[in-house]
Amino acid sequence: MLEKILASFRRKKLKKEFHEYGTRIDRFTVEPYGTIETAQWTHPFNEPFRVDEGIVSFYRQYLREGDFAIDIGAHTGDTTLPMALAVGKQGMVLALEPNKYVFRVLEENARLNPALTHIKPLCIAATAEDGTMTFNYSDASFCNGGYLSQRKVQDRFHKYTLQVEGRNLEHLLRSYYATYLQRLRFIKVDAEGYDKEIIRTLQPVIREFNPVLLSECNHYLVQAEREELFDIMSAGGRTLYMAHPEDSRSTIFRKVMDTPLTKRDLMKREHFDILSLPAGWQHR
């Protein structure tokens, strides 16, 4: 009992004090790629990630060598890296992470495995207009958080603020990544409930290039917000599917349900991802 009390005290103390944390290198054997190196953030509240055949196979259902993918809300690169393995050295993953402290870890993961991946990390948030915005985090060292002021349901735990830079992603893509846009096949968004607004700003790009979309349905979203996300992701005759961790030990590997998602299903799970396939989509 005493040890639990002391552990709780240490955790609360860590939440209130700012520290800059480094990284450690973990290695995984992933067929057919061999040894994959990953930079793991040593922040005590960050969950380390692993890379294996399962998570890479998920993305290889929708991506092929040479494709272009975008990871919005990339964090340390836990989904960026498997996506990058799927598209290979000839493709590219554009990874957005506005938190400057976690971005350093993403940058390190972008530099690892240079013979197998091509990752371009950007320290920005995807926003409608260029400018500075305030993100909220649950600890003073800025592990998990986002543009939480836009959610209908607020919580008192995310009280630590961080100023981040926002950029209009459509303008950025058309100005600097126009040649890659022709190969755009996949966009992943994980923005702590702000996903629908990001996807809304990208509608012209989505209509033109028809990528597969993967978005988080955050547990804080009320039914009206979930229905709005559903409408945005199904626009243009797209079919939606629920995706969730394969088992309780996994936060990355996603199992896609066989039947299309309907609005009646939106409150069945507290937290899940939504996969959006373009009308007439076929595996390439």
C-alpha cells in the first residue's frame, strides 16, 4: 500500500514539473525488411511503440512502393514508420507533429532506417489558416494533448499550454509537394478530436486525389460531433469502416470490421478509428 501511495505521489510530481526527455533506440526484426531501428521517447507517460509484420501489413493493404502518404498528428512516429516501410524508399510519408518536444523524437525516427524509408517531418499543425494556436496537455512536459479547446466536452486535466504553429496544409501541399500529390494514396489523422476540422480543410485535395482516410474517433466526442465526422468522411460516396486494436495489448495494429459503419454504430465503442474508402476503391 505504501509503495502505491509513493508511486502516485511521484507520478503527480512528474506531471507538475517540466523536464526534457531524450530517447533510446529499440530494434525489431520485421520481415521482409530485416532489423528496424526505432527512437523511443523516454518521457514517463509516453507508451513505447513496436513495429512488426502485423502493423506494416495493415498499411500495405492500402499503400504500395512509391506511394505518398500523410500522417497528421504523427507524435513520435509510431504510425509514420510502418507507413514509410509500406511505401518504401521511392515513396514518402509527410509527417506533421506540432509539439516541438515530441517532434525531436519524430525527427530522429525519420533519420533512422535510411535504406528503407523516406520520411519528411514537419513541426506544424494542420489548420485552416496559418498562425499560432494554443494546445493543451495533461502534464508539464507535454506528452499528450492537442487543440482541445475546440471539443464540446472539456476536462480539467489538460491545463498545461503550449504554443504551436499552424499551416494550411492544402496550400503547403500544392506549393511544395505537387509532384508527390499525384501519388497520394493515404491520409491518417489523429488530432485528439480536432480531426473533422482538419479533414474539412483538405476536402479539395481529397476530392481530387481520392486517398484512403484513417481518422480517430476520440472518446471525448459526443454523438453530434461523431455524426459530423461521419458526414465529412463519407462525403463523395465514400464507405466507412470501424477499425480498432486487434487486442487489448495493442494501440496500433488495427482490425477493420467487415461491414460498413453506420451512424447507429457511432456510440457502440468509446474510442476507435474510422477507415474511409473512396467510391469504387480497389486494392492497387
